[in-house]
Amino acid sequence: AQSVTQLGSHVSVSEGALVLLRCNYSSSVPPYLFWYVQYPNQGLQLLLKYTSAATLVKGINGFEAEFKKSETSFHLTKPSAHMSDAAEYFCAVTEIQGAQKLVFGQGTRLTINP
Amino acid sequence: EAGVVQSPRYKIIEKKQPVAFWCNPISGHNTLYWYRQNLGQGPELLIRYENEEAVDDSQLPKDRFSAERLKGVDSTLKIQPAELGDSAVYLCASSLGTGSYNEQFFGPGTRLTVL
């Protein structure tokens, strides 16, 4: 069975600082991996996805993530945090060969300090 | 292009009452999903439709939950009767196809409070 673990339910960084949100996955087959962002009272929006091409994936709003098979990780980073990045972030996994049944992590709430 | 539309946005009911949520997916998207998101958790899939057929409802509590997608477009999720533990945000999503590479587009959700 697939699963996702997001380390840290709450991360706080200063504006302009590096953002690092951690995600580790468990999958018996090669996965597709996703990061979604959820702003208050809104639905989820796709930030980026890994689909077995390049291991370093660039997404919207300056975010990127690197797929590391040896570490079963897919951490999300942004070099310089902006106040507008404050939101809930979800990592998700699905099987490449199957229909898209996303399994989400529990989420990480990102707070940006001025 | 309009996104996924859900209504109502908020619903407060007393336990044992029925409730229904409506979803209109993005035009042309044949795959529709209903998720439940409990407070402080990630979404969990309840049911997935391909056109009008429910192809994965393994996580749907069938004793009280039901869903339909008539004509393969709009969908309704119903709970009858509601329990306190059903308080959550119910998200609808749609995608162009069923392959794992197809992006799911999410609606804003319906926040249900059961008193």
C-alpha cells in the first residue's frame, strides 16, 4: 500500500528565507508524486508533479522538488519565502500504472514571519 | 475557463438530518472524484467516477453515504443520516482522464458541520 509522511505539521520561516517542506513516500511500485497547496477556504492547487522524467521538478510560484529514490523522498523547496506562500501544503503519491488514486500526506502548514 | 464548482460552500445541520452536496466539474472532464478532508488531515478519496460509472467506491461508507453522477456530468453526494463524525470538508475534483499523469482540479469544497 502506498503512503506519504510529511515531517512537521507546522513550519515557520522568515520572509526571504529558504523554505523546505519534507515528504517521504512508501510505494511498492514506481510512483508519481505531487505537491499541492491549499489556501484558506479554497480547494487544492497543483504546485508540481514528478512523472518519472527529470528528478528535479520545477513548479509554479518559484517552488521546486527533487525526487530521490534512494531516500524515498520528494522534498519541496523555495529559495526565498514570500508572505503569499503562507498556506497548507500536501504531498501526494499515486501508482504510475494505475488510475490516479491519490494518497495524501497529513499536510504541513507554512507560516511566513515578516 | 470555469473551475470545479461546488455548492453549498458551508452547511450546518443537526445529527440524524440528511444533507447533499453538489459538484459541477470542468467541462469535458470525464473523471470525477469526491474526497473528505478532516480537520488537520489530507483529503481521502470517497468515490471516483468515470463518466457515469462509479469505478472506485471502496472508501465510501455505504450505510449512510450515496453518490450519483447522472449523465456523466454533475454529481451529488448525500449523507443520510448525518453523524457528528461526518463534520469535514467535502472536496470534489475532476480530471480529463484516468491516467496517473492527469492533473486533478479541485473545487473549493463544502464545509459540513454536524451539531
